[in-house]
Amino acid sequence: MYAIIEHGGKQLRVEKDALIKVDPVNVEAGGQYSFDKVLAVGEGESLAIGRPYVSGASVAAEVVESGRGEKLIVFKFKRRKRYKRKQGHRQNYSLLKINTINQ
């Protein structure tokens, strides 16, 4: 069974026991988090598509950890103009384990 959820302006395809990285949620590690914005739920050949969300569907997840991702370098450069800017960025995330998908 799988579901397509919406979180943080992004759509994610999730399955049971999958680990996903999402934008930070305000739940401590070991706590439970629920996704109510379920766009589609499917198992095998059957697929329930919402308009825009599937009514009564939810996805329950457990917060494994919260942290910061790898450092990315943002480098801007314009040739022959003596212009260059270097900036680093680390994105915050929450790692979630999908426990159940309710239809």
C-alpha cells in the first residue's frame, strides 16, 4: 500500500516502513506525527484519488531524528566584472518513519 501526501509545498510518495526527509516538524524524536493532506491512496490495481484530498485518509509517522543536511555552497560569479560571492547553506530536516496508512 502506498500514499501520496502533501507536506511543505511538496508531494511525496510514501509506503509503510519507509524513511523520508521532510521540512522540520515541531515534534521531538520518538514522537508521533500525522499527515492529513493525502492526495491519493493505492494498493495494487486500486487507487483512490482525492479532490483535492482523500476524505478520511491519513498517514501516521514516527519522528526518528531532526537535524541539518549537508552543507551546500552557493557561489555567484560574473566574469570580467570582479564580482563573486560565496555563501554556505545547511537545510534543516526531520527524518520520519511511516508507520501506518489509513484509508
